[in-house]
Amino acid sequence: MSQAHNQDTESKIEAFWKSCREYLPAEDRDASFSSWSFGDSAELSEELLNLVLSGDKTATCGALFDYEADGITPPKQGSYHIVTDFSGTPRCLIQLTQVELCAFKDVSADFAAAEGEGNQSLEVWREGHQAFFERRARDTGNVFDENIMLVLERFKMVYAGS
């Protein structure tokens, strides 16, 4: 997940958050939020974002070592996140409905299907995610193996921008 944003992007994200607030329960309208994009390339980011917007993707995950490398605490259930495209333009607001830690080798077929990618099988999920986590491991000075811990996140879309 990409975090880099410039001042113009930050302004767009703040404006997007304001436009989302009316879709939130009253008690959450002053909640904090984070913003990020999927994947590690513009192409992958757009593919995954489109799956969210179509309703086919209701889950995502990240390697715990990525959070540690970035000095970021993993998200919590109930938290709000503005998902941007790879260039930082806000596209939708999601709320996490479930967050758990799980070893790569223990990810379930149900979770793989909720990620909405490929044919939604566990086998295809493992292939694509192993390649992604191997790239992330190299970038962060880690090593991929099937025991790496993942942060599994299930979410619901709250608001989709135009």
C-alpha cells in the first residue's frame, strides 16, 4: 500500500473525507482515517481498486513486516480508509469490519475468494500474493516464507466517489 502524498493530494483527500462524512453514522463523523492505494504498481492498483468498486473485493491483506518497516501500527476493526488510485486521487471510503493476524500458509479459501482476484481460488491467491510479498520482502530487507505474518482485513465500502 502506497502512502506517499503531496500537498495537492492531501487537499483532495481532505475534501473527499468531507464529502464522505454524511454517509457515516453521526458518532463516526469526526473519526480519524488513513489513505492508501492498493498494490505496488499503477496497473495492479487500478485492477484491485476496480474490484473494490464493483463489489467483488471485500478483503485485502498486507505483510506485517511492511507495517513494521514503515513504522505504522496495523489498522483496527472499525477504522476508515480512503482508497486512492496509484497517483493519490481518492476513489472510495471503506470501513474495516474484521482485522486479524494470520500466517501466509494458513490463509483460508474463503479469505482468498473475498479478495476477489483471478478466479478467486486459494491456489491463484497464493501464487499472486507470494510474488507480491517476495517483492515487498526484497524492498524491506525481509525474506518471504510461508510463515510470514499477514494482516488480514475484511471491509465494506461506505462511499464511492464519482
